[in-house]
Amino acid sequence: PGRTDFWKLSARYLQSEGKVTVTDFMLAKDHQPSSLNHRLLLWMLTRSQIPAGNMVTEEKYIVQMQQAGFEHINILDISERVMPGFGKWWRGYRDGPGGQQMRWRSRLKYGVTARFLDWAWRKNVLRYCLISGTKP
């Protein structure tokens, strides 16, 4: 449920010079916590059962990793390649044989996710990043 626990466990079990690499969402740099977009983000997180506390800025993400004992932290924003692409993939898949065989709940889930990611990308609310850090 919490990212900080994951970082602590990773640091605990990695050997010296071990590296952890993940992909994750984080708040966009220009995200405004008092905006309507933020309230819509919180609503979607609640509906998706994602703890709102997991959505942090890049700066806070780095601090969380450092506090767990990681260094040489690198964050690469891959949003442009992933977020709009998910919607494009979904629109093609849903109309094909695989999508036609999906249960309606799964189709709804993927459809809502595709629209949400497109919205979060266009409105500069979230970013999808490749993150790595090394245990000293």
C-alpha cells in the first residue's frame, strides 16, 4: 500500500551495489494541488483504490528513495511514449477479436483507464517514469 515500505524492503534485501528499477506514476512538475484537475485525480485514485499518498512529485520521490538508503537515483520521464499510447492500443484492441471476447467489466476498466491516462497526459497532471537507484 505504501511506496516507502517497498523502498525500505528493497534496500534491506539488495546486496551492496544492487540496483532497483521500476516504472511508476508521479505528479507532474507543474501540478497544482488546489486545482479542479487535482480533485479529479483524487476521485480517480479513490475509485481505483490507489492511496493518494502514493502520488508525489519527483522531488519527494527522490527523497523517499534516499531516506530508504538509495543513491544514484535516476528518473526518466517516458510519459509521451506510454500514456497516449495506451489509449491508442486500447482503441485498436477493443475493436478486434480479443477485445470483443472480453467481459464488459474488463472492457469498461480498460476504456476508463485509457481515457484517464489521456486526460492526465494532456492536462499535465501525471507523468509515467522509469526510476532506478543503487544501494551503496
